[in-house]
Amino acid sequence: MIIDFHCHAGKANAMTAPWNTHAPLGAYLRRAAAAGIERTIVFSLFHDNYAKANAELARLIARHPDRLIGFAFVHARRDRGRIRSMIERAVKLWGLRGIKVHGHEAMPTREVCETARVFGLPVIMDIVGKPSVIEMLAPEFREVNFVVPHLGSFADDWRAHQQVVDQLVRHPNVYGDTSGVRRFDYIVQAVRRAGPHKLIFGSDGPWLHPGVEIEKVRLLGLPRQEEDLILGGNAIRLLTTINMRRSVASQSSDVAHADVCTVTSAFDNSLKGKSRHKM
């Protein structure tokens, strides 16, 4: 199974650039299907109200349940004090399966990481070319898997790419995604030094073409088993570690909790089954 680990979806209010206006999925879904991508991780674009954005994302996912998997977006500073409740709602009511934080707004805080640890969720965090933050988070929260988009820099900062590759080698809970990496040899280096089990395919759709982005992985010329890890196996491993047993729920939300647990179990079995047969 091929999984795109990085795609935005929905609408926002600032409307000064594509990434805070609208991320339509129509063309993306057609392109992804043509490229053989079966599932896509989606999360909001920049938004002034992530509680609202996550709810809208859940409604979008409900229209494409066989294609989309949702992550909840939070603003680590603006949402402080309510991040756990936001994530608990996203996990229990909507079945979202990870957390997205963007360093352009605020870097992940202890509150974000503690919440990820409690729920067993991966955190995809755009570090905007500042790999030093990984040195604070990864050793402190060994139970949390952190995915770093763009190998640390969408802006082609080779220094950030190099440092993130070094961190993939040193930190067992840090992964890199391939989206938007134009300096191809850093992907080559990441595979050679950290191993294919530390890289995850992502496209940064809908604005980047998933067919173009996936070709970078195929051009690595890896053995099939190693390529399959990058294109889906590593994502499946991260997505099937969700843990909701430690969440705090009221009696009314226990029903939703049970429902989501049932759906999650079936979803995990589906992913694992496809992994065994197709990878």
C-alpha cells in the first residue's frame, strides 16, 4: 500500500496565499490515484481556529473514508491549555490519528508532546529550517514519533537538510518526510546513513503534484522491500500504534470512544492486511 503522509485540505480565512486560503482535493485525488497512492494523510492548512478546522476536516474525510486519514492541527501557543481536550475530541469523535504543528506559528511545546504521548499519536512538525528544536523534543519524549517534513526545510536550506539527516541517524523516534525536497542527494544520504525505515513519502499536496513527488522515491533505485518501507510501510507502522486507553472521558463520550476503538481496530487490520499482501 502506498500512503502519502503529507497533504493539506480544507479552507481558511486569511486569504493572503494558497496555504491560508483553500486546499481543494479534486485534482489531487485524481493525480494520487494515477500514481498508485491508496491512502493520504490530510490536515488543515493555516487557520485562525484549529478546533473548527479539525471539525471541517473530519466532515471532508467522511466523504472519502477509503482514501483519507486525518491528523489534527494545533497551534502550540494559541491553543495552550486546551490541546489535550482538542486532541481527545479529534481522536474519539472523528478518529483522527496524529497531530500536526507548524513552526511558522509555534514550535511543539511540552503540552503538545505530552498529549501525543498519552494518545500514542505521531507528531508531524514543520521545523522551518530550525533542527535544533528536535534536540529538545526527541530525547525528552522517546515514546513519541516525530516526523519532520521536507527533511527540515521547504526553502532548500542545505544546512537544515544535513542536520536532520544526522538526527535521523541518532534519534530512533525521528523520521523525515520527502515532500518538497529538491536537493535529491540529501534523500540519498538519508537512506544510506539512517536507513529506509527512517524516511516517509509525502507530497505536500494539493499544491505539489503527488506523481512528481513519488517519482523521487522511485528514482532512488532501492530494492522493492526498502522502497515499500518509504512508500507505505513506515507510515503503517506509525499509524497502527495509536493508544486511547489512557484518555480521560466522560460517560457520554465513552460511547464515542468505543465506536472509534472499533473503527480504529478495523482500520488497523485493513492497513496491516494490505501491507502483507502488497508490500
